[in-house]
Amino acid sequence: MYTGTLTKMDADNAFAGDIASLDFDINFSMVANDFKTKGQHPDYVIEARSPRGRFVRIGSAWAATSRAGNDYMSMAFNLPGIAGPVRVNAVQDKDAEDGNYKIIPMAAAA
């Protein structure tokens, strides 16, 4: 089970966030993908700091809209000790200010 938050920052289309489980707890930043050239390329790059302080890409995110018309982020993380990408969605938190999202596990495909 994964939990976390995502908050839109004042900077140009940038976000700050965190994602956690019993095995990890990571702070990250998410910035626009300046190298996007095709529709399927990610809209955002997700980065975290290494133990030595370097920025390392740990994932990607895509801006999406639900069938009900709600905006959300579809996110994929490559995290230490976990095989394959961790896929989650960041949905608008109805009880918080605009620009605040709650990270939730993706619904299983039916």
C-alpha cells in the first residue's frame, strides 16, 4: 500500500511531493518534461536526491482527466528494492486547497 501527497509549487509547472510505504519514505520533485516530443512521452519527470545529494530520476508522470472530468496525475516510480515500477495516481484532495493532491494506489484493471 502506498500513500503520499503532491503539491503544486509557485515555480513554472513544478510540484513537490512524497510517497511512502512500510519499506520506504521518499521526498521528490516533479518538473515538466522539456524533452517531450510525442503524445505518449511523460508530461513530467520525477526526481529525488541521492544520499550524496545528487538529483536522480526516479519516475515519470502523465497529466490525465477521468471520465467524470476530474484532473489527476498518473505516476510511475522506480523505487529501491521493488521490482518493476510502482504505479499510483495523484488525485485532487477535495478537503484541501487547489493544487493539493493525494497519492493513492491505482485501481486494478477489471
